[in-house]
Amino acid sequence: MDTIWPTDLPKSKGPKYTLVADTIRKAIENKQLEVGVKLPPVRELAYRLQITPGTVARAYSILTEEGLLQAEVGRGTFVAPPKMPLLDDVWSRQLHLRDDKYDANVSLFSPRLPDVGQVSLIRSCLAKVAQGDPKMFMNYPTRDAYLPVRQAVVDWLSDLPLGALNADDIVLTHGGQSGLCVVFQTVLRDPKPVVLVEDLSYAGFRRAGELMRAEVVGVKMDKWGISPDALDHILRQTRAQAICVSPEVQNPTGGHSPLERRNEVIEIARRHDLQIIEDDCYRMGEARAPSYRALAPERGWHVSSISKTLTPALRVGFAIAPRERSGDLRRSAEYGYFGLAQPLAELTRLLLSHPQSRQIARDVRAKMGEYVRVAVNALGGFNLNWDPDIPFVWLSLPSGWRAAAFSRAAEREGIQLRSADEFALRDGRAPNAVRIAMNGHVSLKQFESAMLRLRALLDNPPEQISV
């Protein structure tokens, strides 16, 4: 370092920490600092340059984040080996099937996000995790070890109306379904608890309830969600302890509950001491009303994930309890699975706190909106419920079609989608409708072809009478 630093910093404008970082960066690029060279301790370099130790520490931190330096506990800071080369950017961002390898088969079972840069970002974050503190790979996780990632989650959720929220309120889960199960474990009691769901609802509600040996009961719904009158009637007949709702994006219909309806549900829930569990995993746009946790802070639970904003592959979700129940929810998670693996938690911290992540989420939302518009252009002549910020559309079938028959016909065309039957309780009635999810892994051209094949089926129902 003596060959780089005479006695003071270069004469240049800008914060001193950037001058320190730039000088070291140039020295590494010019091979004046070779791989493995140890840099002076923070206080020693600060004394030599007559600047504060915090300035040097910040410069070291920036270069460590860039992968140019690596810090080893108890040993010091060293010049890091060159980064492992990533795949060519065009290839790393190309999940779509190439047109010259066209495949007519398209899965529309569940939303598949396009890669708009998150693959490259995740790889970069994984490389940083690999260079992290060795203890992260050898020790059991602790609550304190998760504090930085929980704070990153709070920052990530900062634009949502969730009520008072801090890092202690966040419980990390293995995706939204895991979050739902942890909340059930915290809320439900008695040998045979009762859980309420909307007549048509996410099948994971039912599965999580059955896992807890609960009786799952459907409640009638309208275009605004749970019917208040039906809810009050069922609560007079049962001793239900919780209700699962998706007020922002009702899955599968794509509807939402306005503020007035949410307040009606809360009034009834308070009268019957009912816990409200909100699943917010499908929302990609801005929230249209305050969450149940904000509106009813004594009984509102919130479950979310990054599956529809960044990637479902990491299986990272968040569960949030009412403030007075946060300790109960933490214990359920700790007793059940201790917590996320520390490398996964660190990856989550790096990903959520990266300055590119919010723009990537916005780009995912915009790209999925393009697929929705293609679907609407092809199918808009039919009874279609859609929103550009929702990664699926809900299609009510025309006369002559039944949901099961239409799903089979679509599958013969190479298209897999979900019938309304899959969202109804076993003893419930399902409408003649299907849910069509957006698939960002195929090109818009291929997706449009699938939509046009569906339209051809809709135009020619099997019961149509030829004249």
C-alpha cells in the first residue's frame, strides 16, 4: 500500500470515502494490488491519510460489496480473487423458448415470472454469500443473526399499509404456504378447530387447515369477497377461530374487497372473536386499501412472499402477527423449523436490499401486464375478469362448455389451465369457469398462439347446434 498512498488523498471532488475506494479500485485494476494482498487495518490507514476510521471502513465496505475485497474475521481485509464469470447476459436473461424451437405446449397452471434481470442478480448475490463469514455455514441460526434480513424485509414492505411494523414483527418462512401453516399453528386450538374460507379460494387454505386437523367451511361470496351476512350466519352456527381471505387479489376470481367491505368483515369478526388471516401473495401492484392488520391490529395476520414479485424458486415468505401476538408467532416458527438456513437468509437480505431489486419488481409487473393484455385481446369478447397487475385472468365459460370439459379440450391443444373445481371445497359448487395464469417463460408470440387456440375452442363449444 505504500506505493499507492503517498501521504494524502488525491486532489479531487467528492466524498472522501469514494476517493479512498476509487484509489484502491484503480490499484487492483492496474495490478498494483495483487490477489491476496492484505490491506492496512482501518485505523492505521485512517491515521496515515488523516481521515476518520469510519470513512475508511465505508470505502472497504463498498469494495467488499463489489467483490473486489473480502473480509476475514480475525485476519483482516484482502484483495479478493476475480469474480466467477457469469453466463452471457443475453443467455442468462433468456428463459423464453426460442422461435426456432417452437413448442405448442404451454403451462398456464401457475404464474411464471419472466427473467428481467433477477437471475443475474441472484447469481451475483449467491457469489457474495459464498464469500461470507464461515460461521454462517457452520452454526445453528440465532434470532440475532436474522435481524439484518428482518430489517431488509421491513424496508421491502415499507410502502404497504400494514400498520406499525418493525423487524421484531417479521417471521421468515419457506414461502407463503409455509407462512400460512405457521400462522395456523399459532392461531388454532382445540382438538377440531374450524377455519372459514371463501366458497372459491386458494386450495392451499384448505390443505393447511386439513394439516392442522381443522374443519374447513366455505362462506358465500360476491364480487367484493366474503358476504358479511353469510359470515355472520356461519359464525352463529360454528365456533370458527379464523378466516382466510385475499382482499387485494382474490384467488381465483381476481376480485378485491374495498375498504367498506373490509370494515364490515372486521365488525363481525370482533363480535365473534374471529382471527383474520390475509394472504397477500398474488398482489403485484399497489395496495388498494389498508390491510386487515392495519385496520384490525388486534386480530389481523398477514402472509406474503417474493414469489410473484421476484422469484418463487427461493421459497422465501413472511408472516406477520398482530403486535401482541408477535412472540407467539416467532415461537411457532422456532419450534417448527428454527428458521431459514443462514445462507438463504443472507441471500434474501442481499436481494431485498439491492438497489436494483425494486426496479426488477416493477419490470416483472410491467412484463406480466403485457401477457395479460395479449390474453385480453384474444379472449376479451368473452366474460373475462382481468387486471394488468394480476398474473392470471378468470374466464367464465360461454353456454355449451363445462369447466372440466373445457380443461380437457385445452389440454389436447397443449394448454394446461385450472378449472374452477380446483378452487372449490369438496362439497362445494363450482361455476363454469377457468383460471388462466400468465407464463413469462414463453415468448409473447407463443403465448398469443395459446390464447388464440383457446378462443377457437370457446367459439366452438361441443354442445353448439349447427344450422
